[in-house]
Amino acid sequence: MDPEDLQPKRLPDSLQALAKEDISLLGVDELKERITLLTDEIARSEAMIASKQGSLSEAEAVFKK
């Protein structure tokens, strides 16, 4: 295990800024577009998690043999 894996991860500044944005000024269409973009980003993140978990499982299988 990498020592870096043990360190707490900081959210990128862009994610923190996104969470703090005042969305009360956005219109319905803008909010829907925002949801679409965020949903796409969630799917991308979930795909990366699945990829990394698959790689980890493969590595563990190799070393258990």
C-alpha cells in the first residue's frame, strides 16, 4: 500500500467551490443543466471506482496464488 493512500484526501478546490455556490439565482433550465452535468460526473466517478476496484481485485488474486 502506498503511504499516499493512508493520507486523508482533500477535495479539489473546484468541488468545494461548487458546493458553496449560491444556486438560488439560477433558473429552472440552468438547474436542470447543472443536474445533468453533475449526474454525468457521478457516473464518471463511479466508473473510475469500478475500474480501480477491478484492478485491486486482480492484483490481490495474483498475490494470493
